[in-house]
Amino acid sequence: MAALLTPPARLHPAQLCFALGAAVMATEIVSVALADDNTRAPSDVLLWLGIVLYALGVVAACVAFASGRAELRDQAKGPMSLTVAAASAVLGTRLTLAGATWAGVALLVLAVAVWLVLTIGVARSLPARLPGVGFLLTVAPEAIAVLCATLAVVDRAGWLLVVGIFFALAGIGFYVVVVVRFDPRELIDGAGDQWVVMGALAIVALALASLDLGFRANGWSTWLAHGFATAAIVVWAVAIIGLPALVAAEIARPRLRFDSRRWATVFPVGMYAAMSFAVDRAQSHGAIAEFASVWTWVAVVVWATVMAAALVFTLSVVKWKR
């Protein structure tokens, strides 16, 4: 057991910030899925827990900035840094759905700014072979697209749909860039982030379906809405087809050692539920809604397992340092 909880020799505050960003993404997308499933109380609990984790991430970012800008710049060149933009967008989406539109707008501005600052450096630093974390290049812009579409529906702000289309297309483009560099061996050897290879497709489907809802809410052309709705269900189907391979890889090689990249397992699992609810709203397929409802509770169990492991690991680090 001790071997499974061995603390790292050194953790830069920026790495902690990025890990907390991944935890926020996972927590808030499960909260969104629970809200879609009309399970309000647990959804609200996860919403507030995500806010606390986000606040801790802000503190870690401030410490990272104060402790050494050169090392912070180096850390920011890795794909994990994009969890900051993605977490801001996912939290903004959940807060917008909760009625705090002002917070959604503020987090949209922050997410776009962070994405613009980080993406070029991350893209330029990509190695020849990538683990699943590389797909954050898709997840971050798609999360922004979802927030744009959600705000467009709530506030009838049609111009945000144009912004959302840009980020959705950018995310799809980055998926192509990353998937050709993805190392298939990561399905067996990955520390949890291998799930993002399909989780990235899941958030693409969510973004396309959300934009479809935005088009309809703002009275945009029917053919455009139908086109995005059709694309959403096609991407949904591809993501679903890839799900058994991810589950089989976990069964074939159980990974019991806690790693912060396990939050990159929770996020795709939760995203499968969230995207299915959104695609069902766009296409009205009852079977998809039933899958989404069942899978929401799978996501809750996975989230709770990883959260428990993270708490045990954190306590072990505190004890080890003493």
C-alpha cells in the first residue's frame, strides 16, 4: 500500500495548479451530468466543491508565479497547462446553467485569454509521440465552445455562436494534429489520461450539440442547426464505439497507483454522460437519454473513487513531509 502512495520528490506549484484544473474539469462535468439527470442536490454539492478546487488552483497559480517565472514558463509549454483554460470554461458552463450568467461571462473571458496565451507555446513544443494528455489541445477549445453555446442559449446572444463555431473547429483541427502523434501503447501503459483520446471526441460531440441548441434558440438557419446536430450524433457514435476498448484496457491492466492524471479518466467518463444528454436534446433519441442517465452514475462512482484516492494520497504527502 505504501508503494501506491509514495509522494513525488518535488512538485512545482504550477503542476499542482494544472492537477487541480483537471480535478475541477472532472468534478464540474459530473455535476453537469447530474443536473441534466435532474439530480439537483448532488449536482450542487459537486458544483461548490469544484469552486473550492478552482480557488485552490488560483492560489497554486499565484504561488507558481511568485516562486519562479522561468520554470513556470517551462511548465506552461506542456499540454497539462491547458487544464486552466478548460477548467475555467467547464466551471463557467455549470455556473451559467445554475443561473450565474455573470460568472459564466467572466470565466469565458478568462478561458479565452488563457487559451490564447498558452496554445501556441504548447503546440510548438509537442513531441513526436504523445500520451493522452495531448488531447487537451482539443478539450480546451471545445470546452470554450460549449460555454459560448450555453451563454448564447441563456442570454440569446447569437454572436457568441460565431465564437463558439471558431473554437469548435479549432478543437477538431487540433484533434487531427494530436491523434497522428498519439502512441497506441498508451491505452495499456497510460496513467489515466489515455481516456482523453475518446473523451476529446465526446466533448466535440457536446460542443456540436450545444451549438445546435444555440442555433435553434436564436432562430438561426434550420440547415445549419441540422448539420451540427447530425455531426454531433456521428461524433457521439464514434466516441461510443471507442468506449469498450478503453474499458477493456483497464481490465487487462489495472492501474492501482494513484496519479493526478486519473482525473483525466473521470472527465471523459463524465463527458460521455453529458454529451449523451446534449445529443439526445438535439436528436430526441430515447435510448441515448437512457444511456446518459445510467452512465451518469458510472461517472459518479468513478469520480468518488478517484476523489477518495486523491484524499488518501494528499494525507500521505502531509504525513511524509512531517
